[in-house]
Amino acid sequence: MPISTQISLIPETDVTLRPTMGHHAHAAFLAILRESDPEHAETLHAQSAQKPFTVSPLVAKATQRAKQLHIRAGTDCKLRYTFLDDSLFTAFGRAFLKVQLPAIRIGSATFQVKQLVSHATESQDWSGNTTYADLVQSAKTDTNIHLKFHSPTTFRTLTPRGQKSYNHTQVDPIRCYQSWINKWNTFAPLQIDRDELLNFVTEHARVSRSDTHTQALNFGRNTEIGWVGTCTFHFQQESLLRENLLRAANCLADFAFYCGTGYKTTMGMGQTKRK
């Protein structure tokens, strides 16, 4: 089942970090998993296909000076991990069943965990859980789908000769749905016909509103550029005649909360939420 966990944590001392910490949060995730289930961690790390988790950047009130983030000791910080299968969440969660909650190391800084929440509350709107069956059953037939991309989102695109790749930094309904359905069909027990759904999106979906801008993330050895902001996908009225496919399109937009969108979702990119 899809699960989103929000971890509240505080730094033990004043810390200085790079503005982009998604790859450090990724390393922290694997370190926690390695402590509770080394075999699972090794298998996951070696897996080259679709990954059953996403990672957010660290969210914290910080002061930026000289391209560095300065966070004071005791500052409330948040980190989000999502899971697309139960076994991974179970393996990860074992580390938090101890009397002493594990510390999380992000870069050179150590944070103490205060709380891990995996259900939605008024104050924890980035956490939650559902089942694949419930996502299907609760899917609506809305013709306007409003989305917010909270962290830089992009797709990799090959040059015409296929020699190099570059970041595609404009909202594209087709690429978004390709990303979501690939994750869905990898981990959900209920499959959606990929070709039929993508043909439906190609024929009926348009970007009717977009308020986005590009933002760069520095990963140390390389910089990735993506878009952040809001947009609306509008499905033309004729789409109502294909109610089953319109429901599938709505279902996948809901699923984006758990699976993220596009490239490097396991390193902080593509954090997506339906509005």
C-alpha cells in the first residue's frame, strides 16, 4: 500500500548544510534501512529499475549565507519518505520501534528524531496512507486536475541523435502520466492499460493553467534544473464519454502524492501534491 511518512527532527547543534540535501536524505534513508534490515537495503541499493520510495529535501527554517544554509540547534525540521510497498515500510519502520529513536545524519549534521507520522492529520498534511484498491474506488471524474510541484521536477530527454540527454523543464501532461503509470504498474496489484491511458491523455488533456518557474538543485558533482509551482490539467468534455479512463487519470493524479513525478524522486525531486 502507498504510505507517506513525515519525520519531525531537530539538530543537536547549530549546523551548516548545502541548500540541496536530497542526496543526503537519500543516504540517510539507506543508512536507517541498513540498520534495521541490511539485506533489504542492499537489494534496494542495487535495484536499477523503478524504486519503491521517494525522498523529500529537508524542510527547515534556515538562514542562507554564502550559498550555505545555517540551521540553529533545536529548530523544528521535517523530512518526508514515501513507500510504494508494505515490505519496505515494515523494514524501514523497525528502526523506529526502539525505545531510543535513531538519529538521522544528513551530510555532516546529526538530527534527533522527535516523531514519525504515517497518517494524515491537520498538522501533518504531508503524511498519510491508503491502499491501491481505495485509490481506484475513490477516483473521481474531475475534468480539471490541479497539481502543485513542491520540489524541482523534470524529465530526461535525449537529443535527436540520442548522444546526450538534457532536462525537460516544462510541464507536460503526457510525461507526467508516463511517470505515474510506470510506478503504478510496477507496484500496484491492479494494473492500468498503459497504452490506452496514454492515448487518452494525448487526445484529451491540455495544460489550461500554469504558474511555474525553473529552479536548480546542486547535487555536488552536478546540478539539476526543474520546475516548481502549480498547474491545471484540463480534460475536454468528450473525455466524460470514457468514464473509466477519466477515473484512471484522476486515480494516477492522486497517486502522485506517493510516487512523485519524473526524475530523481529518490533524491528530493518531483515532490507532487494534488490540490
